[in-house]
Amino acid sequence: MKKFNKNKTVELLLNLAPVIGLILLAAAFLVIAGAKDVNISYSFKNIINQSIITMVVATGAIYIYTLGSFDISLGASMCVSALLGAMAYNRTGSLAVMFAVCVLCAVLISLTSSVLATVFNLPVFVTTIAMMSLLNALVLVLIKINGKGDVVQIPATAVKGLNTIWFKLLILFLYGAVCVLTFSFMKLGRQEKFVGGNPECAKLTGLNAKTLSIIGFAMAGLGVGLGAFLTITYAPTLSRNTAGSVGMDVIISIVFGGMPVSGGARSKIYSAIVGSLSMTLLSQIMLMLNLNSGIGQMVKATIFILVVYVSMLNSRKNILPR
């Protein structure tokens, strides 16, 4: 008879905690929605619509966070990419061109942040802070030059056929499949986890952290570009506030999904999906309870701190010197 291993049981429960939390939130949502006579199918449709863009961007951001780094310019990058994509459509009338511009711009912006950090040997987060300021300024310039008033817009009829849950789920599935394949079943994911877990050991084994950083940022940029395209299909009128909360939503979603902020071996692709759905469900529950946005932000912040604390408490003894 196998001896009961308390440590493994606790670790298993902590790993399953995000999924258990998502199930409990879904159950609470169903109970509250039933009590308040809310149209559940319509509400779930809204939940998918609200969370799917964050899922796509957060899935790509996993590559960055696994390395023990982060990028706070994701929202600004997404806004610039969406604006340029919309402007390209207005010039060409082609959705294919709009899609290509969104993706290419986002990947180039992401690569620029990574390459600048590599060339000047700066911490990645330093270059992303600089990029965020630059991109926010570029947003204002683009709107002033090409906008109508304070917005850049395309005809709603042009993207009406793409503004469906099934199309958005298809984009998420295809991109998610690529990320799962490269992150979970190829050496790229293993190498990134090794670098994130202990950069010094990874360097001694011959891994090139700079190359892995560039690849990781390229994958994240692809997610941002897809998110920019989906943003246009959902809201074809773009302003300076477009994707303004995406950067923080991604961080919260990844942490809600059970991924440690330090990255490393415990990084998982599904954290983005679980975390995004959990965050959106929590927002919907608070909305049904008529809690104002201020209280909602306080609740999210409290849960965020608790999740980070538990995550670090569980992994602190296993982290090697960095």
C-alpha cells in the first residue's frame, strides 16, 4: 500500500485550485442568475465576447511571463495595431489586408521591444515601459492625422459577418493549438521554462536566453495582432482608450489561472484561458449583485494578492537562486 504523501497532495490541490475556482464561480453565476431571473444563455454569450480577446492576448503573453519577464505595453501595442489595421482597411477595402496589418504591426512592435533589450542589454521590462509611452503618443498622432474627430472607424457592415462567437472561438482555437504545440510538446517551451526557472543554470547549459526572448515576444506579438483584429470586428470605432485595460487584464488573468509571476517550470498555457474566464465571471457576478466598479476592482485586487501569495508560498522553497 502506497504511503500517503501530504506534500504531493497539497501541490496537486494548489495546481487544481484555478480550475476549481472557475467551477465554483460558474456555479455561483448560475445560482445568482437563476435567482435574479437573468437570461443565462445570453449572459454566457456576453461572457465569451468579453473574455475571448483577453484569452488570445494572454495566451501569447505566457511566453513572456514564462521567462520571468513581463510586458506592460501590450494594450498600447494592440491599440496601435488596431488603428493601423482600420486605416489600412479604409485605404484598401480589404479585410485580408486589415488582418495582415494588425498582425504584422503587433509582431514588429513586440520584436522591437525584445531586440532593444537585447542590443542594449537592458531588462525587458525597461524597454516595454519606454515602448508603452512611445505607443501611447503614436496613438494620438494616428488619430489626429487619420481619424474623424477623436476616433478612427470602419463601416460596421464590413465586419458584421465576422462579429460572431464561432469566428472568435475559431481564432482562439487555432492560435491556442499552435501555442500548446510549441509550448507543451516542443523544446521551445521546455527551454523557456528552464530559462525562467534559473537563468544562470540555463546559460551554463548553452541556452541562448536572448534568442528565446525574441521568439517569445514574437509569439506574444502574434496574439496581440489577433486581439487587435478581433477588437475591430467587435467595436469598429476605435479611440485612444481602445484596449486600455488589456495590459492589466492579461496580468490578472494569468495569475488567476494559477501561473506564478516568477515564471519557470510551473507555467502553463491553459492559465490564460482559465484566468480570463474566471475574471469575467467574477465581473458578471458583481454586476448582477449591483456592486459598483470601485468595489469590483477592490475584490479583484484582493484576490490577485492572495493568489500571488499562495503561489509564491508554494514555490518559494523550490526556486533556485536566480
